[in-house]
Amino acid sequence: MPDLFYFNRHFHSMQAGIPVGTFLQKMETIFVKVVSCEKNWNMLQ
């Protein structure tokens, strides 16, 4: 699991042209979807 606080600081220091909070929320949503897909897949097997 990556360190999200380090991740957050890193993006703030880069001054990326996107809102960092929104980016992290999207990443978290994708991560949750992937994990739940894996759980469903494991149940099917």
C-alpha cells in the first residue's frame, strides 16, 4: 500500500494542474473497484 500522505505532498510540491484531493479520490475509487472485483472473482473460482 503506497503512503498516501507522501503521495499527497509529492503532488502538492509538483503543483500539478489538477486538484490533488479529486485525483486521490479517483485513485481510491479505482482501487476499491479493483479490490471488490478481485473478491468477486475469487468467490466465483
